[in-house]
Amino acid sequence: MAGTQAAASCLGPNLGITAQWMAAPISGVCVSATIWSLLFGIVQVLPIFKGRTFGYKTRVVAIFHAFTTMTLAYRLSFMCRPLEIGGINTPGQDIVVNVAGGFFLYDLISWIIYGYVIAKYDWMQLFHHASCLVGSWACWSSGRSGADVTFALFVAELANPFMYLRYLLREVGWKDTTLARTNQAIFALAMTLTIPILAPILACVILMEPKSHPLHQAAAVGLVVVNMMWFFKFMTKYWAAARTGPLKTGRKASPRKGSAALGGEIGGLIMSPSGAGTSELKED
């Protein structure tokens, strides 16, 4: 009840029918997953994307998701009241988590279907999105930690658009252009801000807060450790390339590369506080 009153200034004195649907766990996630699926369907039929791989198209949708998540987290969570780590969810925070949870569900199902079609599954991707859904479920079922999750989502998505753009530029043959190198530098800067700085700070805050959900505390530690390893791997290659020439991104984009990572795809994100997906970083 307190959470509803606190969010009233953001969502109005009375929640509209749309906000009520999106704030409810089951309906909110289902509506979100449907919208992301429809967006992917639109991308599939647009002439501009004709001939592009599954991985390319899913990352286009993922870029929309990244900006949508950051915007919603800022407007419906950060602007409502001071964030209370481990506190009771507000309707605005429920909406943010449901929109992200719907994306995880859409991406998980699409990746399973694509893996079935090509007879090869990316188990890391499947585990990643399943973990994200478990993290969302922990937030729904407990009615707490909405502040933790929305802030982690925001931090996670900061670097993701640049990560996805790296893949898109590789597929269209622009990986050694000025645009690609500029994007690479921005991505490195965003990773430096999120993974070794913001992510550990958020993880420590979550760990020290007794009201935080145990799943989120465990995820905060595990995902920070994993993402730190991939961060140092990427930065080692980046600085080596900066001294010798354009960063070589390894093997060419393959049609077998699919689903967008969230975490980053800390995106990973059983609401991990970092933004770079390990599947993306391994391609370098």
C-alpha cells in the first residue's frame, strides 16, 4: 500500500487500466513479451532488414529494449522517490521489471526455436535468459527489491546498445570504419563505468542490505565476478589494438549467432549490475 501511494506521483492518483495490467506480474510479462515478439515480426518483414541474419534482427530489437528499459527505469523508479534497496516494490518498479521480464521471455523462446531450427543450442544464452526470468520472479514473488532490480537494469543497459552495434557493424562489413572504432571506444568507456565501478558498488549495497532477496545477493556476486573477467579480457584486446591498429573482432558474424545478450546482459542480468554479455565479448 505504501508503495502504491509513493508511485502515485509518477503514475497518477489512480492507476489506469493499462498501468494495472503492466504492473501485474502475469499480465504485465505476457503483454510485454507479446509486444517484443510483434516488434521482431515487424523487423523480419521490413525491406531494410531483408537478408540479415537472425542475430542481426534480434539485436535491433534488443537496442529498442535497452533504451526502453533505461527510460522506464528513470521515469517510473528513479523520479518517484529515493531508491530503497530491498524495499517494497512500487507499481512503477513492477512495470519496469515486467517489461524487462517480457523481453527475457520473448528472447528465451525465440532462441529456443532458432536453436531447434538449426539443430544447435547456445546453452549459455539459454541459461542467461532463464536466470533473468528467475531474478524477475524473485522480485515479483517477494514484492521487494524493485529498486535493486530497476537500478541494476539501468546500469546493465548503459553499455548494451554499443555492444549490439558492434555486431551490427560487423555483419554489414563496417567493422574497420571510423564509426566502428568510435563505437568501440564508447563501448569500452561504458564498460569501464559500469563493470569495475558501478557494478561492484551496487553489489556491495545489495549484499549489506538484509532486506534484499537472497537470489539477488547471490547473483550480484556471481555476475560481477564473471563480468569482471570478461571486462579485463576485452580491455586487454582493446588497448593492444589501440597501440597497433584497428581492433580485430575475430570470426565473421555467423547466421548461427542469435539472441541478444542481456546482460548484457549483467544483462546478464539476473539483474546483474553490469552491461556486457559474455556471449558478445567472446566474439572478440
